[in-house]
Amino acid sequence: MDLTELAKGYYRAYETNDRAFVENNLAPGFTFTSPFDDHIGREDYFRRCWPATNIHKAFHFVTVMQSGDRVFVAYDAEMREPNAVHPAARFRNAELMSFENGKLKSVEVFFRRPAARPDAPGIRRGIGCGLIALFARP
């Protein structure tokens, strides 16, 4: 099964504020992990990660790779407006998405440390940094 287009569908849901798509396509036992979230479940994911308003303008895919039931995605995101964390209204992340029976089972997000200054390098999460470093901007 080609999961790359399905994976991209989750990002399109953020662009269009289509929470129903995401809700209907999460597998039982879904977990979300990031440098700030450790294997949180579905309820916490929507409470903490789904924006109250449509803040994501576009996702530009740097790479999308599938291996079995896992899809690795690196992207540049544009926000509709700047905020305290993303004053330039853009950011780059990478995510490892795992699927089960065509539904999203888990997401591991890897991202750069919010910079104290615009030229501050670094990636927050230790797992996969060798691969992520290939896509991270200095």
C-alpha cells in the first residue's frame, strides 16, 4: 500500500482545518511524540496539537519516503501569521509516521530548538539526528 499520499493528507488537513479527516484516520491506540510530548494519546493530541484556528498556510515537502508501514516526512511549513515561537511565520520539521491497517498509529516529530537568535543551530531530539541533520537548516 502506498502510504505517502495518505501521509500528505494529514498535512493537507492542517492546511484546510479538516479535523474530521484526522479524527477518522487515526488508528486505535494512536500516540504522538515530540520533544515536548511523550507518547500522548488521541485526546491529548487534539487538545495540545490541533490549533483552535487555522494557523497553517502550507506545507512544502522536502522529502517523503516510505519503508513498509512507516513514512518519513521532512517539510517546510508556512504559517498564516508569525507568533512568539515562529517569528518568521515558518519552520522546518521532520516526522516519522507509522500506519496500521491504513490508519495513522503513531507520529514522532523531530524539530529544531526554537532559536534564541536567528542563527542558533541545533536539533532538539536526539533520535535520528544523523538523518534529520541532512534536512535541517544551519
